[in-house]
Amino acid sequence: MWHARDRIREITARRWMLLPPEAIVRDLNGFLRGWAGYFRYGHSGQRLSKIRRYAQWRLAHFVRRRHRRSMAFGWWVLTRARPADLGLISLYVIVVAPRAGKPWRDRPNAAGERRR
């Protein structure tokens, strides 16, 4: 999770201020798709929700700094002025049950431990 936050912070850094927000969202979507593709198996819905919320906050902060306005303006642009969070992907329906219909391990002692 910390790696995701660091990478989102790097994508929305101050040095990319001259780029349009759509370019930042494109980079964020690429990262979030990869992150969600790796972590979608299992019970990770809450974690993905936290990562998306952090990405939304950083994007609102980026818009605020770009226009030299308040944070409320950043949230307003993100939620109301532009459709669907400037194109930021949703991570809510990506989670898949771990190996649906199959046990988690094929053998009960898959790690090599002996029976007692």
C-alpha cells in the first residue's frame, strides 16, 4: 500500500504542473489498472477503495495547485465540473473471489510441512 501511495504522489507531483489534468489521469489510470490487476484476487476491496480515495484526493490537490485556488475548488472540479472524476477509473467492481469454486490450496500441506 505504501508503494501505491508513493507512486501516486510521484505521478501528481508539482513538477508535472504544466501538464493538463487529463494527462495526469491517464498516467494514474495506467498505474491503478496494473495495481488492481495484481491485487484483485482475494479480499482486497477495502484496500483498493483506500488507494482510489487517495488518488482522488491527490488529483483534487493537483487541480487546486494548478489553478491556485482552494481545495474546495479542486474537489468541485473533480466531482461536478468534469464527468466521472476527470476519467479516473473505478476500482470497486474489480475484486474477484480467490480462485472461485476451488480450494485455496490444492494440497493441505502445500508448503511442505509434515502431518503430525
